[in-house]
Amino acid sequence: MMSRVREIQIQFPRHGTVEWIGLRPARGEAVRVTETVALTPEAGLIGDRFDGPTGADRQVTLIQKEHLSVIAQLLGKPSIDPALTRRNLVVSGINLTALKGKRFQVGGVILEGTGACAPCSKMEVALGPGGFNAMRGHGGITARVVSGGEVRVGEQIKFLALAEQDK
């Protein structure tokens, strides 16, 4: 029998949505915004500077759209451009922290949350003074690609039920 805490940890009130996709073509280069991206277990996001076997647990970085507003408020700004966070996917409507250590589907792709995506010192330059601290706790998660395919802006993100976790 599953414990009550375990039961509620896998309950999500709704699916999320992919709001934005960005690729980091090379170190220090501007993020390239796109409407669709291909992902593979071997390379992660095709066209991202981290494509390939290095950093398999960080193949994809995700941040919640809802957290972009929090970061902007902490910085005293009306909004921030998602590209400044250097994350790959901006999503809305689902708590990414709850997906750490779990498998979830993004469009036709299956990802597994591998950990928190903590900010780096570059956030101080990208977002301005205080950017690093504004992102702490709001940086999203990292994930690895379990099953590849394409992801498009507007597609759903959903937690995979326990029976689907090992497929």
C-alpha cells in the first residue's frame, strides 16, 4: 500500500504548457529562440551547446513562467526576457520542483527531472545587480532525455503515472 505522502506527491491538478524554447549555440552567445526543437537521449537538445554525451543529467533546463514574474519583482523590474535566464524551456501551469526525480512527458518526448537548476554568476551580469540572488530558488530544474522526439511551443507537459515511469 502506498503511503499518503507518496500518493499526494504524484497528484498534479493539471498539465503544464511549453511557453518558450531557447537554444544556447555557444558559450557567451545569445540564446536562439525557436518554436520547435529535436531532442535525443544521446545528444539532448539538438543545436544547444550542451548537445552530446557531456552533462547527461543537464541535457535540458526548464524554468517556470510563473517564476519569471517573481524574479522580475525581486529585481524591481516589470518583466524579464526568458533568454536572459539561459534556460531551454519555459513552462507554465505545473510545478517543476515536484518533477525532480520523476519522469514526465513534454509533447512526444519523455524527460526525467535530475535536479535543481541553480543560477550561475552570469545571472548577475544578465539580469543586473542582485540577479544571482533573485534567481536562487527560482532557477527551475535540469532533466535528461529518456525518449527523444520533437517539442513545440504550446505542447503539454504531464507527469507520467507510476505505471508509465519504467516504459
